[in-house]
Amino acid sequence: MNIREYLRRAACAEKKAALPILSFPAAQKLGVTVEQLVHSADLQAQAMALVARETPTLAAVSLMDLSVEAEAFGAQVRFSPHEVPAIVGQLVSDEDEANELQVPDMNAGRAMLCVEAVRQAKAAITGKPLLAGMIGPYSLAGRLCDVTEIMYLCYDEPETVHTVLDKAAQYLIRYGQAMKAAGADGVMMAEPLAGILSPDMAQEFSMPYVRRIIEALQDEDFAVIYHNCGNAVPAMLEGIYAQGAAAYHFGNAVDMAQILEKTPADILVMGNIDPAGEFAGGTEESIAAATRQLMEKCGGYANFLPSSGCDIPAHAKWENIHAFFRAVEGE
């Protein structure tokens, strides 16, 4: 499948379809906890197939579990029955630890479990593409160095950060290639931590590594979709678009209409209904109103697809999820 052409046709269609980052809420329908879901390839595959079957989403998306790659490097993960796994502690704090950091093979941590989930899901899903979830390089480096401490390191020890970023990029290319071999049609690369950087810092510490990963993975049959939900996105749009992704996904911290006004017509963008405020905390009426407003402002653009602003929380209400899809379809 040429997924870029598939998404482009969907964006140009008179009646648009949506591609939310929807995976974790499937745990509710499967009757399992988030902790069970992130430890089982079978359950993850069932979750992807369930979403593909029970919603009109343009594509199935695997779990956006941004602890997987850091765990493979040796970072400590805190698991919870009802929350997405989180990285705790600091693995790399100085130049020596950065130099000693080893690029893990694919058998480290839960990476191959996630790859196997994609393989199983691809066999079970027909008629829709499948996108694998993957963290971005600066966001991974932040989890290895601590998301606060890495900001100080960027100023005080930039070479230490670049050492970690280089190893992060090496691993993410390897991980993306494994997802590609398992049958994924593309990856949704989440680089949220770059969204709080200044444009100049993003140009130094995120974008070159994102571009390197995209160039290594993307081809006619495999797309990289770049996700950044930070509020600094409008100031760095030119650099973001120069990364060469097949599409760009932005969060609800930005005004999507303003983003589209600054976006060339040949660049596809997605977003941006509030995942916490509407999918999880809203009502059927409120999310329908928010979605209709988004479609009124942005639906006329032939390079726009409606989506959630970020990963939809596991406890999001399925009534709200279905209300979102109905509003996109104009009901």
C-alpha cells in the first residue's frame, strides 16, 4: 500500500475520514488493564484489530507507549493498572555515562513484543493500513537523561546530548526497520519533548535526528508521520516541514486553522481534538461541538485530516470516541 497516496486521497475527499491516535481505550472493551495490555503481544494485536473493526478510522495505530524504547536502553519503568507506563529516574547524567551507553539490540526490553503485536495485527486487519507507534529521538534522549535535566545539558554539555541522540537515532532506525519487516505500513513518531524547545534548539537537538530516521525508513510503501503536541510548533513550522515526513500531526495546544494557513498545500497535517479534555473529560455533546468547529475551520483544506491532538487516554469514554467519528462524518 502506498500509504502517502492513501492519506492524500482521504484528505482530498469531499467527506473526510479521521485518523485519531486511538489504541489504549481498547483495553476497556477487552476487559483488561493497561498493564496487561503493554505486556502482551496478543492483547495489543486484539486491541488494534478491535479499533479497526469497530470504528471508521483511516488506519489502525499501535500503542503509543513511549516507555518501550527507553526501557530497552535500561531505563526503569513504572507500570500501573490504569495509566500508560512512565520512565522514572535518570540513566545518563554526564559525558562518561553517555559514552558508556550501549545501543540495545531488538531483544532488549519489550520491543520485540510490540513488533510481534504489529505482525499479528497486520494479519488480522484487512482494508486498512497499520501504523506502529514510536518515540522520537529527542523525546527518547529526554527519558534517558531526565526530561528536565536534558535542558540543562543542552546548554552546559551539548556534546553529551548529541552522543545520546546519535545512539537514540541508531536504535530508532533499527526499531522502525523491525516494524516495517513485521508488516507495518508506517510509523507515528512522537516527538513531544521537542515542542518545548526554542526553534534554534529544536534545529540542533531534534530535527537533524528526526530527518536521519525518516531518510532511513521512509519509502513509497512506508510512511513516517511526525507528531509534536508542543505549543512552540508554530514558531518552528519551517524546520518541522523540512524533515521530510509523509504527514505531520499536531496537538491541541495550537490553533489548527492558523497552522494550515502557514502550511504549503502539498504537506499533509492532522489534529487536533483535545484527548484529555474532550475524549476523556468531555461529553458526547461537547466533543461533537468541538469536532464540528474544527471541521468548519479546517475541513475545507485538501491537506488536512481530523484527529485527536495526541494519544487518547485509556479511560476515554467510548461514547465520546463514537461521537467524534459521527461529527467528522457530518452527523
